[in-house]
Amino acid sequence: MKTSGTPVKITLDIHINRDGHHEDFEFIVFGHYYKRNATSYYIYDEVWENGKTYTIVKYIDGKVPEIQILRTGTLNMRLFFKENEVMKGSYKTNIGTFKVETSTKDLEYDWDEQMKQGKMNINYHFFIEQIEVGTYQLQFTFKEEKGL
């Protein structure tokens, strides 16, 4: 993928319910937005204490829309989402690769080309090696960031 595109500020709010406990996180990163045919791409780097993770978030518009989150680097994870479907993915750590699954309850996406901003919302159950680890909600907000 080319390195140009619309520069965007990406705010990611994560809400996790796990074993009766609720956790909230917010990340703000800067990246780029591209659109090729029926697929929208958001590409950004996450910088951690122990390194960097390159992330691609893809929205594939179709009869049944799909979202893919592909992360490589310090963290290696492939997550796939389709509303009302169970999708298989992977999570690679230094101790091995684990099979993961998402069971998506709700998936929404909107990009306003004129305003150069949008949002994505994913509600899902998350399983690692067929054990449910929690209910997650990812809320992405994308907004053009001039001057990047």
C-alpha cells in the first residue's frame, strides 16, 4: 500500500466486560485513510515500551460488510468481524500462536467523504482457544488531520 492518503487522527475507545469486571481504554494515534474500490483502509503505528506495532484496519463494503484488523510487529494479531457470524483469526505471542474467534453482535461503519471524518463500531464476544475471554466494544473515530 502506498504511503500517501488522507492523514487522520484516530481515536479508539475500547470497552471490555470480562468476568463481571468492566475496563475502558482510549488510544489516540495518527495515520492515513485510503479507499480502493469497495475497501476503506486505516493504517497507523502503535508505539509501545517494547517496540512498534503496524496496524491496518480494513472495512470491506459488500452484501455482508466485513472489518479486518491486522497487526504486525511487537503484537501480531489477525481479527475478522462480520455481523452475526463467528470468524476465525490468530494471536501470536512469544510463547506461541493461539486460535482466536470473534462472534460479532453489531458492526457499524460510516465515512463522510465531504467532511473527511467517520466512525466504526464493533461489538463482539472474544474467544481464545474456544474459551470466551469477554465481550468487547471497539469504537473508532476518524477525522482528517491537516498538517501531518
